[in-house]
Amino acid sequence: MSDLPLNSGLFFDDFQVGQKMRSAGRTITEHDIASFAGLSGDFNQIHTDAEFAKATPFGQRIAHGLLGLAVASGLAVQTGVLGANVIAFREVGEWKFVKPIFIGDTIHVEMDVVETKALPRLGGGSVTLGAHVVKQNGETSMKGSWTVLVKTRGT
């Protein structure tokens, strides 16, 4: 029996450049958008006003980009890859919002290990993940990279 927490995640030593991971999906709801607006204070009409949004190029309300990013990071954690072994979420790099997420879209995250760098003084290392947030129709909604600091086995 292991002494690790239930959701310990991978250790730095377990990550290999080129390794690929995929999360489960999650459907974005009107409630998600309303809750995020309340939490963030971003009540922009493109997110909250159906009549206003009809007259935009999107033709309907869209989820906040940062809501999509937040849900994506949660989906990444739910894979079991990132867990209690993560020391810190260090960086979101060159994040691009490519296509909108609409109410009812189901998104998942596809990740690949781009770079690893040992940082012995921290008891772990830096792992850079390429991340694509993909909609149910196969379109990439957003993409970029995440850098996390992860413990080394035995620390």
C-alpha cells in the first residue's frame, strides 16, 4: 500500500517528452457562464445577454475565454496526471483563443509533454505541456502551453 495521497499524480521522473494525454469531456452550461461572470465580475453582454449576442458575429452567447481555460485546467487535473505532486502551476505560455465555446459545447484537453527540466534545488523539475482544448466537433477552441513544477520521486 502506498503512502501517497489518492490523487498524487505523476512524479517529475515519470514525464517523457512526446508523451500524450487526453482528458474526459465536460459540457459547458449556461450556469457555468453565469457563475463565472459572478465570480470574475465580467458581465460583458457577449456572455450574459442572449439578445445582444444575436447581433454579434457569433450569433449567440459565448463562454468567457478564461472560463474555458479554467475548466481545461480542471480537466487536466482530473486525468490523474497532475495531482498532489505538483509543486506549482508556474506559467501559461502563448495562449491563443482560436474558436468560441458556446453553451452546450463539450470540451476536452489534449496534452503532450514538450519539455522537462530537472530543478534539483526544488526537489523536482519543470514540465511544459502543450495543451489543446478541443470541442466535440474536433475544432480546437484554444491552445498554448502550461508549465508546472512537479516533485521528483522520493522527495
